[in-house]
Amino acid sequence: MTIGQTCYVYAIGMHASHPGFEKIIKIGIARNAESRLNGLQTGNPYRLHIKKKWKFLSEDDARDFERACHQEFRSENVMLEWFSVTVEMIDELYEAFFTRGDFAKEVDALVVAMKRRRLVEESAFAEPADQSSITGMVRLKQDKSSTMTTSDAAKYLGKSKSWLDKTRLNGSGPVYHKIGGNVRYMVADLDVWMERSRRTAVYDFANAVPS
């Protein structure tokens, strides 16, 4: 099992047809609780079933909760991973497990991230005051001698930032400048590149654009 794969903490117990054993529960982890049940049932004279399982997004989280259960219910341990507890007792611990400080911080960070994402999405669909597109607004604010970041230059050209990044590797894009380790594009260079990209046909020999 690896981090990032769904994992479960399971509570496997004996069937109600075995009086006196209803509260005997095995608390363990598995990616497939049903397969684990089948393995435990093999050779076991008592009928077992999954009382409940709790889903986690990584094995590490599942193991943390399994350890928390084993520690919390150590006084109820019968043998190995078998405990004399109820599903409700495990549910209560599960709720407490997810009210820890680090989890609360994660939730707070998620809320902040979602708010920022919403603001970005809203600004992306906002209409510029005097232009019909973001590209037009960027061009309006720049003069020929000014420089732009890669993101602004991409908007100016009507391209994506990733596309412009790739052109610096294969040399197919506009001239750029490296200033103090930062990539910058001059508006004049972007205009030159766009002018040289004018075409009337797919093949170069067929182009009728005057030089």
C-alpha cells in the first residue's frame, strides 16, 4: 500500500448467531476489507462479518487511526487485534480523531485556498473597462519599451504561459531577456515576433505576405 491510495480501518466481528461474542471485534486496516474478511473467515468456525469500515485517503492516515484505536482500547484487548468494544465506541474515537489541531489547520488552509480560487475565477470572467478581452487590456497598458513577465506576455500574445515556456526551450518563440535571473519580454520584441508570424497559407512557399 502506498500514500495516496484509499485505505480502510475495518471492524470485523462475529455474527449474532454466536451469543456472547457480539462485542468481540478485530480492528485492522486493509485496502479491501472484503478480501480481508474472506481471508479471516477461511478456517474459522465462527461466522464473521464487517460491522463497519472507515475510509481514509492514505495508508498513513489509516495506520494512525488504527494505532489510536489500539491505544484507546488497550484495556479492552482480548488478544492481538481483537477487542471487546462496540462500533459506537470506535465512531466516537473517529470523530475525536478528526478534531485534532493539525486537521483543523488543514481545513482552515483549504477554506483560504478555495476563497482565493473563487476570486481568481471571478476576475477571469470580469469584463475589462475599455477592452473586450484581457489581451486587449494588457496591450493597452504597455508601451513598446516596457517589459512583461511570462504570464503577461502570454496574455499579450493570446497564448498560455506553458506554451511560452516551451518556446524558450525549442527557440520557436519571441526574443526574451534574462534580468537578474528573471525572464522578461519587451513589447517591441513581441510585436516583431507576431509580425513575422503573419501567414496567408500553411506552407512557406505559398505565402503571399509582403516582407
